[in-house]
Amino acid sequence: MKLFYTPNSPYARIARVAIIELNLCDRIETQKVIARDPTNSDLLNYNPTGKVPTLATDDGFILSETRIICAYLNHLNPGIKLVTDISNGFLQQLEGMTGGFIDGIAVWVRELRRPLNEQSSGTIEFERERALRILDYFEKISDKLDQTPKLAHITFASALGLEIRLPDLQSRQKYPKLANWYDEFSKLPSIQATRPES
């Protein structure tokens, strides 16, 4: 099996953390790719969307979308409950919220990568407002967040790891409980091993 990733993709980071947490490193090869160059990417030989993460399974399937990949990985080691099943409404709620958070953060970061004269101030403001609303929510329920590496927690940590690219987010100053949670969660070896490149 092979997982294609880029080192700075927060979505690919989630899948890479999942591989480590599920003790699957010896079963899954990881291959760094260039996702933004259609003429120089091995990934396109497997997945025409060119998206990371992409998982090529041993039975010939090509999986994309982070949650689908993580669910597949979890089925390889079902003794560890990484992806929430229908019986845990709270964790499903967290998965949904953290998924929305990381999607908005990714749009915001992509918009800021564009030349200044092509950036949409409306999109940036919309995503900033959304991110702050979600952080407000998580600060209020921070006492319910533990350090167990579940998909929701990993997704949230991967999104918060993008703060360095978003100085307007200022989550550390405004959300001290979340900052403490993130600092503690970031000590996990799987989070340390998948840190984005500078």
C-alpha cells in the first residue's frame, strides 16, 4: 500500500498521523509528491484529481478524501478506534466541526497564496469570521477535549498547525485553553513526525 502526500498539506498530515497512531507504518509506504505540477507528479498516474492524500490499496483501489482514507486505515487495525462510529454523537459532532474548520482554513490559506491583486477580500473575511466562530465554540468546550488521538482531534491539531501562515487568526492570544490543549497534543510522536516543512 502507498500513501501519496505533500509535507505541508494539513489533509495529508491527518492521514500520516493516522498511519502512525494505527501502527501501520510497516504496511504502508509513504511517498512525497509534487501536487501542484501536473507535468511532474507521480500522483497523477494513480489519481486524476491530483489531490493529497491519496491511498493506493493492495487490492487495487485508489482512495482520496481524508476521512475515507482514515476509515479504511482504521479497518486495517480495528482494535484502535480512531474514526468515530455512529454510536458516539459527541465525537461525530467534533469530526464535523473540525472538518469545517480545516476546510475554511485551507481556503483562507489558498486565497492568501494568490497575488495580492487577485485575492478576494470577501473570501478572506468570510473564512476569518468562520474560523473565529469555530474557535470561540471550541474554547467554550475545551474541557471536553482530551488528548486521545481521535480523527476529530487530529484534524483540529492539523488545522491549528496552519496558524503560522495566518497571523490574523491569533488563536494563541484569544484562545488560551485551546493553545494549552494544542501544545499538549502536539507532543504526540505522530504529530511531531508529521510537522509541516518550513
